[in-house]
Amino acid sequence: MAGIGHNSDNVSAEQLRLLIERIERLEEEKQGVADDIKDVYGEAKSTGYDPKIMRQIIRDRKMEKHHRDERDMLLETYRAALGMA
């Protein structure tokens, strides 16, 4: 890095290393959580639940009611237009 002294390089390198290591730890934790979620869906499937439908319910629960209602209205409109209603 032009214009930055040797000491600043060491501090920047140390800060960068710490940030990278934090990200790596968080990525490991994220993978662990993803594995746990996969296990729960597997457990649900083995007891007769449909994981695909469960994922949709989880997405729906994250949505605000008015957005969910709007989506449902559009789905019904499109289904009716296609003779699916």
C-alpha cells in the first residue's frame, strides 16, 4: 500500500486477519444451523409432514398479512384465468 508505513500495514493486516477469522467462524455456525434445520425437516417428513408445504408456511409466516393477502388474491385470479379454480 503506497503511502502507508510499515506499522500501519501490521495493524491493517491484524485487523483483516481477525475479520476473516470471524467470518470463517460465522460461516461454520451458519452451516451447523443449516444442518440442524435439514435434520428437523427430515424428522418432520419421517412423521408424515410434507417439508415442501412446511417451507411455504414458514415463508408465509414471515410475510406481512397484507402482502400475503395480495399474493393469494393474485394466485386466485391467475388460477381462475387458467381454468384452475
